[in-house]
Amino acid sequence: MSMAIFQHVVTAPFARAVRFRTLTVACSTVTLPSLKKKAEASSKVDLQSQVLLGMSEQELQQLAVDFGQERYRGKQLHHLLYKRKVKEIQDFSQVPLAFRNELQEAGWRVGRSPVYKNVTASDGTIKLLIKLEDNRLVETVGIPVEDDKGSVRLTACVSSQVGCPLRCSFCATGKGGFARNLKRHEIVEQVLAIEDVFKHRVTNVVFMGMGEPMLNLKEVLEAHRCLNKDIQIGQRMITISTVGVPNTIKKLASHKLQSTLAISLHAPNQKLRESIVPSAKSYPLEAIMKDCRDYFLETSRRVSFEYTLLAGVNDTIEHALELAELLHEWGRSYHVNLIPFNPVEGSDYQRPYKKSTLAFAAALESRKITVSVRQTRGLDASAACGQLRNQFQKSPLLTGAEDQQSNSEIAVSC
Ligand code: SF4
């Protein structure tokens, strides 16, 4: 799921320039289950094997034992990876050189990737492009917020896929095509890269960067475990955002995480929603709302709804009242995050006037729905999710014939 430096949205005019061309699937025929299979198939290239980052303490202890070491060496690896945040095996100075060499000779690596591009906005938001092992680029964003007492909350907005197959109409990531799912370490390393660049601990993580987390739920859950248990970010400080993929909210609920589920709704009725989020055809609004109610019953965690306000499309008082009615029909304790659309060149959508945003919020509040209006961060730093990556991914970063092949096999393009 994406967002514009916190706006889970965007638009940009580059999609066609991106290199995904060979296999074209008409938007109208793309179903969520077929996209899920494609996303899973794309992960078959095993980029995760022999990567230390993302492994639990227990797994690292077992690894040490497998190499003929004492178990406590695994504990040391854990400390070096997650407390000292060391990036290269050869820099694990507490670990005997012979063990380090053996790990490397067996093909093990830490799993940290270089930052390819770093853009800072005037409000302090920093967007990073991380260059993955297969030369693909993924975006991650760090958003610092200082409270009245001067303490800083640093939120990392992480990506779960390279690109996204869902093609929401306002989103630059969707327009830029889809390459593959991220592995758990590729999600975790985004948080560590944000910490590096800010020299500050990440306090909150939102899965609202490139991609739809529910199409990559296994790796997202593993990354969530690592962020919580190994990097020590509280579950309540983590938000997983989705436009909705059938059967996955139930699956997520079964893990009983104490994290927030955020549904990217963007419309109060099915017809309008389908025009904004094409994948909504496979998952009717009523079914999503029922799954959200069940999620709350199962986890006692409030579900929040993201609503991108698009001027003249979904931002009238009538839409707000319809939304309030929908939420009341399906439960209590719902919260709505309003996100005024973040305009970018080439977009058909317009940012709403401030007065219509405030009127929309007031209409929801008059129906006793709690609302927040998200401040758009990083407007001057290619803020929209996918925008920065699309600027650079169209340059020929991939060089190997194999990569070209895998790209063309999985790309979905309209
Ligand atoms: S196209 Fe994908 S990344 Fe963009 S808003 Fe939709 S689900 Fe999120």
C-alpha cells in the first residue's frame, strides 16, 4: 500500500516509460487472486536464503550450532545485527575471524543494501531509494515529528513490494508497474536505513509504501515479527495498510497482532470505489466491512480508514454522510484519516480546497466519527509514493538478461 510521504497515494506521468512491457494484462481482467499468484511466483527467486537480517535469535543460535559453534555465538550475531546494526560480516569483530570466514564462504551475508538516492524535503521528511540486490529500486520514507516537549517521533513508511499490481487510479506506484514481492530482510532494512540517515531510533512503522502488503503477507508478517521482537518496535506502533485483498484480513486477524489495520477506502460506496480502486471489483465493500468488524472482534484493535480526498470526485458533504452511515452500519470505534490528494504533474485528479476538507471532516464528526486530517509531508521531495522510484527506475538499472526475463514475466501493465 502506498502513500505520499504519508499519503498513501499519488500519481505521476512516468508509468509508460518504465521497462515493464512484454506481458500486458488488461486491467479489467486482472483479478486479485491471479495477482496474488503472480506476486508469489515472483518471490520464487530466493533472495532470502543465507541472509542474516530478519532471522530471530533462535534461528541465529541454530545457525551457529550448524557451523559447529556454541549457541551463544548466535546471540552475539543477534546483538550485532539488531543492536549494533553492523552491515558486513567481516565487521562482526566480537565473532572469531574463522567463523566469519566460514559464514562468508558458505554464502552468508548481512543483507543490507546501499541507498541509491536520498531526497530531503524542507519539513525534514527524507525519502530514500534503496537499490536491491537485483538492481531494483524500492522507496522508503522517514517522517520526523517533534512533540511539544521536544521528543521526536520518527515514522518509517515502508514498502512491501517492488511496484504494485493493483493500479489504484491516483497512485504513482501502481502506474509504475510491478516487479516482485520484497523478502522480509528487504522490508526490515528499510527501517534500519531510516535510522542510519536520521541517526535516530524509528519509533513507528507504517506499511504504506510501495505495494499491497496483503499480497505479500507471509514476508510482511515475518518482517513485523523482526521489527517487534528483534528491533523492539512495539506492535502498537506498527500499522498495516491495505486496499483489501479477499481472505487476508481474516488471516491477519488470526495472528492477533496488537497492530493497527488501516483500510484504504477512498469511497463510501461500491460504485465510486471501483472507479478509484479497480481491484475493489473482486472484494465488495460489504465483505470488507464485515471482515473489519470481525478483525475488531478478534483482536480488540480499532480499524482505521484512509480516505484520500479527490476534488470533485469523493469529497462532498453527501459523500461524508454516506461514509458515516456505512461505518455506523458495521461497527463502532472506527477512525477516519482524511488525506487531501497530493497533486503531481500529469494527474487527472486535483487537490481539494481546504474548506471542503474541513467541511468533510466536520460532517463526519457531526455523525460522531473521529477524524484526523493528515498533513501532507514532503511535498517538495517527490512526496507521492512511487514518484521518486519511477523517476529513476526507468533508467536501465538492470543489466542481466535473467533480470530482464523475470521482469517481463511478471509485469502487469495496462
Ligand atoms: S496501486 Fe498499490 S501501492 Fe498504489 S495505492 Fe493502490 S494498493 Fe497502494
